[in-house]
Amino acid sequence: MSDASWETLSNQAVAVCGVVYFLALLSHLVEWSALRKLPVSVGSITAPARSGAGGAGGVAVAERGPDAEGDIDEDAERRTNLFGRLGLLLTIIAVAVHLVALVGRGMAADPNRVPWGNMYEFTLSGTFFLAAFYLALYRRFSLAWMAPIVTGLVLVLLMVDVIWLHEEVAPLTEALNSPWLVIHVVSAVIATGAFTLGGIGSVLYLLKERAERRGTSGGYLARVPAPAVLDRVSYRMHAFAFPVWTFAVLITGPIWAHQAWASYWNWDPKEVWAFITWVVYAGYLHARATAGWKGRNAAILALVGLATLWFNFVGINFFSSTSQHSYAEGAGVTHVESTRL
């Protein structure tokens, strides 16, 4: 295939996976609308369905008590299981097509390269790792309750990426043409996906805890796990992501910077904000381990870390005119080359 054909394939795959993510979101919304017709004690989304009651990956439905037999909406229960399984299947398909888009983007360049040369490609990769990480942990942490949020978030980010951030395929600049780019970016994006999932858990914890305190926990919040479970899941996500982020920011990043700019630390805005993010998350984990911080305070601190993370990922490219990482926006290639030592 020619480079133009690979680029066309990548663009088409992005469009297809966006449609499939949208269909997955619709499936999960139908699933949720069906759950509203079931008592909270009967319908649950805190775990994948049992093999005998909804199949793999569907919405779990608790076993019925003898006194509830006549109160169950059979159609709503079947719809819940059907659309839960369908939403998960569509998400798997969307992630597979998403991967095709990434591979096609890299193959479209001459010479072939990793698809991380500008902000469009970074966002395309980031959304892929977010969705893939969600699927990888779906059963381990029973993340069915997170499905509509993840699919909706990935869909919105892809729309922003295609509409406002799209760039034509171009060769990597000299600063980016390094094996350390692969190691640094892969670890950073994996950590970003895990931090984002942990942040979703923290947001839901704050909402659930506030609703229960006021006695208004209904609808979606009534079917997410208890606040203690949300807090535990969020903590485990952050505990996994932090050492990966440390490896990306404090080890591979400086090595790559020294190779590209002859200095391990340049006080570049992205370097500074990456370190700020590291400090916030280090404080979060330290507070939980030593001061026993749990619940609301921990969730707020985790969201502060998430805000610094996403500002570094997106905001620096638009608000900083001095960053040596301005290649990430696509328009700063000459700036990178002129500042390289």
C-alpha cells in the first residue's frame, strides 16, 4: 500500500471507530434506561453478569428473592442483559478499529514511524489507551458501571481531535526521531489512561457520597458501587499509574531530553507541569499511606492531580509559546529545531 492509502485507511478507521463508540454509548444508555424499570435490589451494574444470567460482560442481575418474583419486569431484565453485552462487544470492536487507525497513521509516514508526531496523533493514541485500559480492567475491577462514561468521553475527545486538531502526516522532527520517544510516550499515555479512570472513580465517589448524605441517591448513582468501593477502585488505579508516570517523567523523559537538547532538565513548561503532576499524585498516595486519607479529601486531591495532568497534556500546547515540546501542536516544528542545542 502507498503512503496515501495508509493515511486514507487511518482516516476512515477513525471515522468508523467513532461511529462504533457512538453505537456502544447508545447501547449502554438503553441498558441504563431498562435498569430504571428494575428495583435497585435486583438490577446491579457493579460486576459483569454471571454466565447463567446475562452472559459474559453484560450487566449483572442479582438473583431474585421469592417475595420479588412477581415484581420483576422480565422485558427490562432481558433488555438490560442484551444491551449490556452489546455495548461491551461494540466497545471491543471500536478499540480494535481504533488500533487500525493508529497503525495506519504510522505506516502513512515516510519513513514509517510511531504515530506520536503531533497533538492529533497524541490525542488519538491517548483515547485508544484509555479505552483499551478500561477493557483490560473491566472484569478485574467490575467496571460495567463506568461504561457510558468511558465511551462518551472517548467519543467526545475523538470528535475534538478530528475537528480541531487534525494534521496531515509528516516525518518526525529530529528531536522526536529517537527510540526514547516510544518508551517515554507509551509509559506516559498508559499512566494518563489509568489516572483518568481513577479520576472518574473519584468524581463518582464525590457525587455518590454527597447524594447518600442528602438521601437523594437515585438513578445512575443508585446503581454504581458504594462509596467505599469507588474509593478503593480509584486508589488502585492511581497506585498502578503513579510508578508508570514516575518512569515516564523522571527517567525516560530526562534521558530523551538530554539526547534531543543536551540537557536533562530545561525548565520547559511541559517538564514543569509533568513534575507538578507527579508531586500532586505523590502527595495523594503519601497521604493515603501515612495519614490515612480516604474518601472525600483523597478524591479532591486526586482530581487536582487529574486537572494538572490534562492541562499539561492539552493546555500547554495552546497557552505556551516557549515550550520546546511545541511540536505536539503541529505548528511548532521550526521552534523545536531552532531551540535544539
